[in-house]
Amino acid sequence: MENERRESEMAEAQSRHGQREVRLPDRVEHIDQDAEYCSVLVDGVWQKIRFHDYDRIFAIPGLYEQLFHDILDCRSPDVVGKLLKEQLQRENVSPSSLRVLDLGAGNGLVGAQLRTVGAGHLVGVDIIPEARQAALRDRPEVYDDYLVVDMTRLAEQDEATLASRRFNALSCVAALGYGDIPPEAFRTAFNFVADGGWIAFTIKDRFLSEADTSGFARLIERATESGLLTVHQSQRYRHRLDVRGEPLHYVALVGTKQADIPADLVS
């Protein structure tokens, strides 16, 4: 019954996105998120693609949306957008005043949601060139600028460019905790935001628990306890389904930055 349901969902997704055929693995044992994969029919040939091989996924038009949002029902952009909008309303802050650094911007789905919220200025950052190419291909109207950079090793020119944007908000959705964006990269992005600016991000619940090995649980705990980050809203929610149809839970946080995170807080 479960396989029939999944096949029906995939058929609907394929009809909405043209002729792309996507297959999830059958009767798979439990595997962690960063090891999940699917098979995609590309030019008559089935290709096995890991979910974290974002360069390959972004290179295929429509695949990211079809896989994560149509088939696996990803809810993170909507959840973050809703929480941020609610908090801005509570504080009587105009969304148009936001100058957002969207970290791990991918192909612009989160950026599009931030534009719906009303963000006035939006800069995307990703380490993968294919992500920028996909954003410009799929959503050329979303970002005012999009940089391909490694936030742990910024060139002087890129650092100057980011500093000149005078960010007062940071977003990072479903990109933390698996090594794609390490704590040091998050710290660097956080510190580009002006004091008093908005911080909105999501992270897998495990990476905020005592079992965390990514470094994020300690970083977020230290930042809040030392008063560098004030959390206004925190919500555990279903991020998406895994390849077996089981829910994956994340935590969305919306807060304000009070001061920069020092380097020794990450070590």
C-alpha cells in the first residue's frame, strides 16, 4: 500500500514537471539523510544521484522541486517564512527594510519565499557554482546578487562585497549540520549581520541535542547563553519525508543578533 501511494505521488509530480522520471529506492533499510539517493531518467539513461550531490541535482531543471517538494513534501521554506513574518509583525518591523544574506541559497526557493514575505534586498551565497546557475536559470528575479564563495575561506574582494551590503538579516534553511555549511561558515555569515538584525534558520533536531557531533548544538547554546543571539521563536516541525516515507524533524529558529560570535566560541 505504501509503495502504491509513493508511486502515485511520483506520477503526479512527474506530470507537473514534464517527463522527468524519478524513482526512490524500494524496501530500503534506514539510512541517514546524507546517504539518501534516488534514480533519475536523464536522456534515456537512469542515473543514481545522492540527495547531497546538489551540483548534479541543480544541473537538471526542475529536479530539486520535483524531488524535495513534490515527492518528499519539504515544508521548511514555508515554515521559516511564516515564523519570520509573524515576528516582524509583532515587532512592527517592515519586511521591506530587510537586507538579507541567504546562506546556502541553492536554486532560490528560500529566496522566493523571503520575497513573498516582503524582503527588500536579498543576496544569495552558496559554495556550489551549479546552485547560482540554477537560481539565475529558474528565478532570475529573486536575488539582487548571488555569490559563489566558501564562507570559511573568503577572498578579500568577496569579504568587502558582503560587508558593503550592510545586512540586517540572515537566513539559512535546511543547510546546516551535515558538513555542507560547518559552524565556522555560519559564524562568518552571522557576523556580517548588523547588531539587532534578524537571524532565521532551520536545523535537524538531532544537531541541537546532546547527541550532536556537528558542533552546532554547542555553538547555538553558547551564543544564546552569552547573549549574542536572542531567540524569539523556536518550532520543531516536519521538514520532509525520508525515502521510506517517514518524517524528518527539524527545528526552525527566529531571533535577533546582539553581537558578533567570537572565533573561540566555535572551537
